[in-house]
Amino acid sequence: MENAAIIRLSFFLGIFMVMALWEMISPKRKRTTSKAIRWTWNMGLTILNPLVVRLLFPVLAVTVAIKAREQGWGLLNIYAMPYEVTFALSIILLDMVVYLQHLMFHAVPLLWRFHMVHHADLDYDVTTGLRFHPIEIIISMLIKMSAVAVLGPPVGAVVAFEVILNGMAMFNHGNVGLPKGFDRILRLLVVTPDMHRVHGSNAEGWFRVNRC
């Protein structure tokens, strides 16, 4: 448990610093608002949200994974498969759950009101990937814990998934660009900053389509 927290924090700080430095050296777009003000609000939410989660939940997704392993809960504990297959399958399935959750936050009007905090950022950089309403974080944690209980993934897979999820959020919200040829290939595997920037657009047509 303690190692999981250290691993997640280490990767978070490392990826955040790399992205922030990349944005500083080679920004994709010029800022239109004060970075100091935006970062104060965005990082404030980044610090507040984990505190809220820790106060409300006596256990986290990793704890549920440990319990599932001990009690034999979950679909992946029913069928015997090589650990490597279970590990990879767990990450894929958890990613699908988070993707469906994201669609839900766009499709359901009440949930969209919370998710709109993320899209309301007036500029777009690494901190945008950390800017979420506390209620959205709480709902997300409930969904994630439920998914872990149902699937029964290995503890290591849950830790790896959370590291990847957090790291990719910072990467694809980064105010950075990749060479077009490389970006075209990479986006077949992951969401790149240029690919995701369209999703983050505040154009009226985009919001109208993605709120229904």
C-alpha cells in the first residue's frame, strides 16, 4: 500500500516536471490568460481532490484489489490465465471502464455540469489534465473501485493503470506538439496532445455535439 502511493507520486512528479519543462521550452500555442492565476486554481484542485478522496473513502482502488485477491473476487480470479495476460487484460478493461465513464460525463446533463469544470479552462496545458471538480473525482473513484471489485485485477495492474491514466492525462493535455508523421503513428496507440486538443475545444459546435 505505502509503496503504491510512493510509486504513483514519483511518476506523477516526474511526468509533471517533464511536461512543464517541455511546454516552457517549446509551447504549441501562446497563452491567452495569466499562467500564475490558472496554475493557482488548477493546482489547488489537484491538491484538494486527493484530500477529499482520502477523507471520504477508507479504502482506495488498490485496497479493493488486495481484498479481491485475498477473497478470490472478480472475473479475472475465476479463470486461470498467465499473470502477464491477466495484467495486460486488466489494464485494457479498466481503461474501457474509464472511457465509458468519460462518455457518461459528457452525455448526462447533471454529470456534464461537474465535468465542465475541466473544459472551462481558458488555456490548455499540463495542469488542465489535473483540473476536475471534486464531485467528479468522487464519482470516478466509486466507479473505479466497483470495476476493480468486479474484475479482480492484480494489485500491480491497478497501480500500473493509475500511473498510466494519470500520466496520459498530463501528456495529452500538454501544450506541446509532436512531428506530424510521428503523431500520426502514435495516435494509433494513444491519445496525443494534438488529437486531444480537438476534444478540449470550446467551440460552440463541439459542445453542442458532445453534450448530447
